[in-house]
Amino acid sequence: MAVTLSDVQKHPSIQAYIKQADANLAAMGFTEHGRRHIGLVSSIAHNILERLGYDERMAELASIAGYVHDLGNCVARVNHGAASALLVEPFLRELGMPPEEVALILSAVGNHEEEVGEPVNEVAAALILADKSDVHRTRVRNPDLPSFDIHDRVNYAVIKSFLDVNEEERLITLRITIETANTSIIEYFEIFLERMLMCRRAATYLGCEFKLKINEALLL
């Protein structure tokens, strides 16, 4: 029987690594990378491939990759994509996943960081788009607005974000609503331009065009 997202979610070691990963990032002052983030990324990655007509198993593998993509932060922030892949590999084999599927997930997880990653396959492309589109004020942990750094300001300013997949036009659009009282749109680009360019490469791999709309203005 094929390994499912539910099987992965029930694995105690995976849960422990995810919990520790988010705790490490909290201690370093990063935005939320716990169950909210990975759950959303998992769901979006699945939906991207489903909407674009890929088979259900490929979409399920994307959802699994989305769920485990950040657990390497339990080791270190730097190169956490590669760490995530190496850590999760024995668990996927333990669950009985075929080597070909394990390899696909590892390549996606190891390529989701904008500094070193590339959309090397459909699962990787879906994971990149899902991960980089999660910008929202609910990710901000710091309750003290005056002490916000630029990442806190930008995430807190985003009150709505939605990745729209138009399968007929082969168009993927990230729609973001920003409260400009807390940050400027230029600050969004200051920290996220590289991510948006990576999303464009991922969309291209899937045979789509990528667009970015902020406050209904087309910016990319």
C-alpha cells in the first residue's frame, strides 16, 4: 500500500524533529515554521499539481514533501533543505515507500531553498511555489511592533495571500494584500525578490507563467 501524508504525519520521529525545528527558529527570532506553515505548504503543493492535471500520486508526494521540507532546521538553519532530506530519508524507507518516490521527495526537499535550490522536477516546483507563497502576519511571533525587523514588518503587513492556479491559461498568480502603514511594497521586494524569481522558474518548469499582484497591482 502506498505511503500517504497521514502515515508521515503519524511518525513520532518526524513530529519530534518538526517540533524541535520550529523551537530552534523561534529561539533565533525567525517567523513561524511549525505545523501551521508546513500544513499550509503541504496543502498548497498538492493543490498546485492537482489543478494542473498531474495524477493523484504525484500530488500526494508533493504534499508529503511540503510537510517535511523544514524539519532539517532541528539541526541548523544553514542548508536546512539538505539536512531535511537526509533526516527524512530513513523514515520514508521505514514506512515502506519505494526508492523512486523517496528519491523524488528528497530532491524536492533538498532544492526548496532560494540560495541553492532549483525546480528539478514537478514535486520540487510545487514545493517551491507553495513554500514561497506563505507570507502572512500570522507567522510573526514577536508581539512588540516597535522592535520588528524587516521580516517581521513585511509578514505582519500581509493580511491576505493566495496562490491562484489557472489551469486553462497555465497561469500561477500570487495575490497579496499589504497594509502599507506598517511597511512599503519596496520592502517586500527587498527581502523576497529572490524568492519570487525562484517561483517564476518553478512555474516555468510546470509549463506556466508566474505573476505577482500586490494590492491588485501587477508587479511581476
